[in-house]
Amino acid sequence: MIDLKQYEIWFVTGSQHLYGPKTLETVAEHSKEIAAALGASAHVPTQVVFKPVLTTPDAIRDLCLEANSTKACVGLVTWMHTFSPAKMWIAGLSLLKKPFLHLHTQYGREIPWATIDMDFMNLNQSAHGDREFGFISSRMRLNRKVVVGHWGDNETQREIGVWVRAACAWADAQGMKIARFGDNMRDVAVTEGDKVSAQIRLGYDVYGYGVGDLVKFVNEASDAEVDKLIQTYMDEYDVAAELRPGSAKHSSLRDGARTEIGLRNFLTAGNFKAFTDTFEDLHGLVQLPGLAAQRLMRDGYGFGAEGDWKTSALVRAMKVMNVGQTGGVSFMEDYTYHFSATGDKVLGAHMLEICESIAVGKPKLEVHPLSIGGKADPVRLVFDSQRGVGVCASIMDMGGRYRLVANVVDVLPTDEPLPKLPVARALWLPRPNLKVAAATWIFAGGAHHTGFSYSVTPEHLRDFAEIAGIEFLLIDENTKVDEFKDKLRWNDLYYHLNNGL
């Protein structure tokens, strides 16, 4: 569903005519080589397009306008091979609407001690030119990522690749449509928010629908389509005996399959990339879409429960950043705690909707009572999660700005089996520990719904927040409560002043 190869990153080099045509020819050759190397890097998931060396204000302005109008272009990587006087960049950067990364590198790795002369110095002066470009970027208060290192190094390419993924998620969000079936869970604060503000700041649009609009698509699913999808379930999952064809509760599985078909067709017809629902508004549906939400997330859709459209958009952004990576992305919720002498832990889960992309082993397809919502027992996938380092992230409307907070966690095996817990789950030890992580999360106003991933890292999320111009807060092994509270106070002051300028 998500193809990052449709996107392009433009490699843009700055220079000037002061050094003569031969130098500019060499600059272009070097730039082409670097662009090709980045395009071939396993870390960079998009196409990398070399652009002619920029030497005049008009050329810079034209390129920035071209980038703005080129849908495939999701951002620029800029590099000053020689000295590029930064006043030339003002007009172009003032108009640029795409994100950019400033690569501070040079063509050669080492100084050629025995042969270095002034010709070499004039050609290889990125240390000089990039500082000039850095000044004008800072003077203009432009958000960007700065990566320092030789272009051929693995770490340099990795850092660029992380930003490229964030830029792709940003491009994907521009004009993204989110389907919201019903309103949010009644009386809940954090799932509310200003949708107009979200569209202005983050680019996506939330469309509200009555559940009846979805029911129409569900009822149109044919028996043949249901039979085909049931066979897919049988092939992909460990299906409980009572759900198999001819068994007592097979009709529940057929209802789940019909719901998935209808929901998938609705989202496809409307070109939606994410959706929400709520157990408080299911009129006309037989059961809450549990299995359907899990499988649609697996295929790249964003999802948020109880009408939580902000988390739905975040999960979709993380799905985009995760393309081609291992580990998976899911909607998640901090559900209950384990206070223990062996380490305080969090059991993450939800009523139904945890994505199978984070599962370890083959998920079980089961049916169990939900106990809320007043509908038939819903089918769902039940599994334990993978082990390893993960991140939980939450986005909140703080009134006047958006805040993205993330916590690094270590996902562990459960202390004992959970034979009576009929939902997918993950058990983790938050960094630095539950006491500090929970306190700082609460001080930050972090939501109970999150996007969860093993492969999307704090660096991805920080880059995305930088592109979006929103606040980012990280809770990890270095976090201290008092310092975190001070950061919240300083950030409140900064964003208040910044919004007023």
C-alpha cells in the first residue's frame, strides 16, 4: 500500500562563478557521484535526483519553486561544495515549502598532505561554504536537519535515511484523508482537538461519517467475497476451532470478514489513509471492528480507537516511516501496571485493535466477549509481541500548538502465560524506569493512546516534529523529572513567544 520509491529527494549543491568553469565542472561531477551513492544506499528508501549546481539567485529561486510544484519531491538535501554566498539563497529559501536537510560534508575524506595547494583549497571548502549557508538558514529561522560526516560513511547515510523517511511521512500527510466513524468517546478530553488547526499545521483532513455510511458497504459484501476472505484467515492464522466452517461460532467470523470487506471498500473508495471508530457508536454493525482494524493496520492504514483521529494520523505517519523496516508499527495503549521487585512494568494492549505486524509467532484468531459496547462478541487476533527496544509516541493538542512525546521502552516476555487475556499485548519496561517515565509522561500531558514501533525511533519522530514545526519531548534512559519539568516550562515560553512573532 505504501511505496516510498514514488518519492524523490533532490540533491542540491551550491557554488558560484568566482572559481571558473573548470571548478564548476568538477563540483558537478562530485555532486553527481554523491547523489548516486545516496540513491544506492540501503538507508535511503526513495529516489535521489541530482540537480544542476546552483550559482545564481535566480537559479536557486527557480529550483525552490520547481520543488514546491513537483509532487514526487519530498525534500532537498543541500550541500555547499565551495563557498556559496548566502544572500543568493534568501529568495529561494523564503519560497521553499518542502523540508530540507543540510549535509555538511566534503568530497574527499582526508587532506592530501603532500600535494595540497590553493587550487585544492578553493575547490574543497565545504567547511567554509556550509557555515555561510548555515548562517542564513538560522537567520531566517528555518527548520532543518544538519548531518555532519563524510557522505560515504554508513552513519552519515543512516542519518540522512532517517530524515528521508520523516520527509516521506510528512509528504504523505499533506492532503491525507482520515475517516471518522461517529464521534470520539464521550467525555474524553485528550482525543478531542481542533481539526482545522490540525489541517493548517499537519496537512491532513478529518472527515466525519455516520456509522450507517459504513454499514451500507458492509451489507454490500457478497457471500463469495466473505468465503474468499475466510479462506485467507484459515491460511494465515491459527483459527480457533469454534470459528472454523461448520462450527458453533463460525457466523461470528463471517460477520468479522464482512465488516473487513466493507470497511476496506469504504476506505478505498474514499481514498482514505487512516480511520477511527468507537465502541459507543456501532449502530447497524454486528460487532466492533477488531479483526478488520488489525488487518487494515497491517496493510498500512492508520488507526485510532474511540475517535482518536490524532493517533490515527500518527500511526499512519509511523507506518510510512517504517516501510521496508523490520519490527512493525501498531496502535497501542498503556493498559495496566506490574509493580514488582524485579522491575515495574507496563502491559500494553487495547480492547481489540493491536496490529499483527508486531506479533511474535502466528497470531490466534479467536472470539471473546467485549463486555462493553452492547454488541455481539467480536473476533480478534490474539498474540504476544516481539521482544526488543521499542518506542511509544503520542501527539496531543495542547491548545495553540501540538506536542509529540515519545518514550523508549524495552519489550520483555511476560513473567507468566496469560491464558485468560483475550487480546494482543506487549509487556515493557519503560526507560529509565516506570516511576520516572510515567511521571514525566503525565507532566507532559501524554495521551493514553500511542503509536508503537520497534523500528521507528526517536530520531525519526524528532525529524518529523522538526519538519512539522511542532514540539518534541523524549523520555529515555537520561530523563530526570526536574530537568524534564524545566524543559516543559521553557518550551511553553518559547512556543508562546514564537506563535506571537
